[in-house]
Amino acid sequence: MDFINAVILGLVQGLTEFLPVSSSAHISIVGQFLGTGEDPGARFTAITQIGTEAAVVIFFWRDIVRIIGQWAKSLVGKVPRSDADARMGWLIILGTLPIVVLGLLFQDQIETSLRNLWVTAIMLIAFGVLLGVADYVGAKRRRLGDLTVGHGIIFGFAQALALIPGVSRSGGTITAGLFLGYERAAAARYAFLLAIPAVLGSGFYQVYKSIKEPCVTAAATCTPELFGPWETLVATVVAFVVALFVIGFFMNYISKRSFLPFVVYRIALGIVVMILLGTNTITA
């Protein structure tokens, strides 16, 4: 049964990671309706995100190789640091710093209190509204070549907000990009590239922690993780396969259409979660 639950959660992770609807929120909510009856936790979520991020690496492979190559050459003076790809490498590093610092500072809260479903529901609604406003008022004229250091930092702090389930890593970053006047596709592209070091770093760090500290609590009686290593691996692989299809669909979709369906969905889901919590159908 645990393997079936893991497959379901892997499907959820793969379907929602790139859409601006918050994959961590969906994992937390869906977990309550499975046989496990509870949130799989921040560790499980971070590890399964390795699968979805592997899909990003494959999808943007040529861009990634080019950016890393030019960035490395800029270090030894073979290309100027003003080179577009070398500059993008520096901007990704710069934009990653906020989530690394805040993730370490608030690690305990991220794994505990911030996963409260009341918080999740509020974030789903609040950032759904923000996404809708940004999509409506944003100029949508700037491209990735217009990215500045200041904008890179703003993108980075927007990504860091996704440490709170319900915000959405892609949703928060894309919202910031739209407010700054970037095209939908440009904002999404940078959001996905920016997420690579942060998500992979967090995921492999949690793998290390799961090996070093297999217990959820430090109490005398060891409380094991909800899913074991094999179930988590299955969920990660499923998430990877599903994400390969979703990321292509999403990039094609936003090049032609608005984010309105995602805005409506986020607000509706947040309201439903509040009703379920208020009627004690699920626990916070």
C-alpha cells in the first residue's frame, strides 16, 4: 500500500511542481486523503523534487551546458563577464543565495509550523491573487537579456518565499517577474533555471540527512519517516517521468495564454482547504 501511495504522491509532485499552484501544498493536502492519513513531510517533498528538477535539467540541457561553459570561461578571462550566458550564470548564483540563507535560518519552521494547512490555504489564496494582479498589470516587454543584478536579487527573494507551502516556487518567482515587466515565458524560464541549484541542493541535503538521521524526532524512541527509501525513490522516479511532459506543456501554454486558470484554481483550492479544516475533515 505504501508503494501505491508513493506513486500517487509522485504523480502529484510531477504534475504540480512547474505549475504555479505549489507542489508542496498539494503533497501535504493529498497526503491526508491517502492510506497514510498525514502530510509526508518536508524531507519527502524535497527528495522527490530531485526527480522534477532532473526533468528541468533535461529540458533545458543545451541552455545549461552553454551557461556553465561560458560562466567557467569568464572565470579565466576567455570570455568577458558581460557575455550574456556568463552573466546568466552569475545571476543564477546571485538569485540562489536568498533561499539558501533563509532555508538554513528557518529550517525548523519550514519542516514544522510553516507546513500548517491554515498557512498553506492562506498562501494559496494570497499568492493566487498576486499572480492574477501581476499578470494583468505587468508590461510583459522585458526578456532575459534585460535581467539586472537588482532584478536577480528580487527573483531570488521571491523564490525563497516558496519555502512556505502554498506560495509555489514557480508561482512566486513568475509573479515577481511579471511585476518587473518580464514576458511570461522569460519569467518562467528564469524561474526554472534559478530553481536548479536550490532544489537539487535541498533534495540531496535531505537525502544525506535521511541517511544520517533516519528518525523524524530526536526522542529516545525513534519515529521513522512516513515513507522508506524505496517508496521515496519510486515517488521520485514517477515525479521525473510526469514532469518531463508537464514542463513542455507549461512552457507552450504560457507563451500563448494568461495565468487566469491557475489563479482561479489556487483561490478555489485555498477556500476548499479552509472548509475542510473548519469541518475537521482534515487536520492542520
